[in-house]
Amino acid sequence: MDLSPLGHAALAAREGCRLRAYRDSVGVWTIGRGHTSAAGPPAVTEGLTLTQAEADALFAADLAPYVAAVRAALAKPVPQPFFDACCSLGFNIGQANVAQSAVVRRANAGDLPRAVDAFLLWDRPAAIRARRQGERDQAALPAYGTVYARRGDPSPVRALEGSIPAAPERPDPLAPMTGTANAASESWWLRLRDAIRHNMQTGA
């Protein structure tokens, strides 16, 4: 199972996107959809900017290990919306935390209703509650209809045509990256492009 286009869009909406480096609520330099230096290259420093295409590609690269962690942690089949909501939760709380969470434990025990409610155990700080409620509501869907990034949002999420999934499926999806990142970052974008092409050719 992989993250669906609608699940990808819901997570992207929850994360938001800023194309110029900024300090987050605890002072960590961040860019794009929640990327920090701790996630890997490019290092985020003051003045770094990205194009939207670069931010989307970086988000896909950052997201891939979280999707893999959820896939490995879930021992039983689950509905697509539940899987997608788990990926969203994991991206927010970390791979180890989601793997050890009551969400996953209850799902693996075959108790999906209680697994769905366990999303709300991760509702602090208060600013995260609307997101967590949105993930809980998403996880409760037996199949996709309408999904909201956060409970109370005025409009549902739509999977945008051409958005980059966690596991790219289209041939040659990325052109060489440009923009105002430094030379080291530009080199990293080329390596990212080549890695995606290699994975598509080998089926990795």
C-alpha cells in the first residue's frame, strides 16, 4: 500500500508551504512543507528559497521514509484513508512514535474503531487539535469521498493533477532543478532527480 494522491494532498494542505526559509515555533530553520536540516539535504539556512517544484520534490523525498515506516508497522490490511491518515500522523509525530502508537497497536489487533479514536491521543499542543481531528475523520472513512485537512475547514481537499506522490510513477517526472538555492543545494536537486529516475527504472 502507498500514499494515495488524495492522502498526499491532505497532508500537503496540513503542512502548508513556504518557499523562503523561516524559523518555526521553536526557532528551527524550516522551508517548504516542514523541511528542516535534520531531515537531510538541503541544509536550511537564512535566505534559502525554493521554487514550488523544488518544494514539492523535497516534500516527496522527505515523506517517503514515513510512508515506508507506516507500511512496515501495519501488520493487517487497512482502508486507504486509514493508511493515509497514519502517514500524516507519522510525518507530524515521527516514525518511531507512530510505529509504537495506540493507533497502530489497535489496528494490528483488528480493532479499527478504537484505532481511529486513538488519533486524538496526540492532540497537544492545542494548535494541533484541528489537524488531529481531521486525520481522525479521514481514518474513519471506509473509502474516499470527501476529506478535510482539518476539522472545521471550509473546503475539502482535492488531489491536484500533477502532484508528486511519495513513490513517483510517471517517467522522467522532474526536470533539472534551478532557483536560488546555493550550489550545494543545486547539486542535491540533481541527485534527487537521478534517484527518482533510478527507483522508477528498478521498481524500488
